[in-house]
Amino acid sequence: MQPFSSGQLLAIGVLLTSLLAVQSSGASDFQCALGDKVVASLGDGVTLHSCSWEKTPGNFVRTGPLQLIRNGILILTLQTDRDGLLQGQYRAWDDYGALIESGYYLNGLKEGEWRLTDANGNTRVTVYRAGKPENR
């Protein structure tokens, strides 16, 4: 079984939360500061935990934390603000719990150092400013 890439995980989380019905979360450690908890099975042993907030009547936004858990192992965490923009720490792990990508979002764009570790354990660091990699 091929693990999801971090880009695929992000796309799954962002797209599916806008389509999912709000349900009660069974995860005691997952809290929504704003909105209602959402839990959904995405298949292949992956469960999504997120928050859905009705910003204006009929306009739901995925806000706050998002976690993807595969077979009991946390594989992705990220945060969004009240407008649904990525904001804050982003981290992704492989199926064995090894950190494979980490970085920070500011107003929906990558900012600062981002670390990407390949299957051989080699880590590449890219520095971003306003979503664009800096030339080094």
C-alpha cells in the first residue's frame, strides 16, 4: 500500500471537509474552539477529524484544527483561520509515525523553513517567503 503524499493528504482534508455532514467526534483529545466537530472515514483506514463553522447562513467553513489518522497513527495536522485559510503549523507523518514534512503557513501561504524528508531519511530544507521559495 502506497502512503498518501502530503499534497494528497492536504487536498483530501480541505476538499472533503466542505462536503461532509457535521457529526459528533469520538476523539477526546480533538477540540474545536469554533464550530462543530466533524469525523469521517476516508477509506484505507484513514479518519478525518475537523471542525465546521457556519460563518454566515448557509456558508460553512472548515476552521481550526484538522487531523488525519491512519490505523490509529496520526499522519497529518494543520490549522485554518476563521476564513478557512491555512494558518500555523503543518506536519505530516508516514504510516509508521516518522515525520516527513513540516512547516508553517501564514495567511494561506508557506512561510519560513519547510522540511521534507524522503523515504531514505534525507531531509531537504526550503525557505519560503509569502509562498515562494527563496533562492539560495
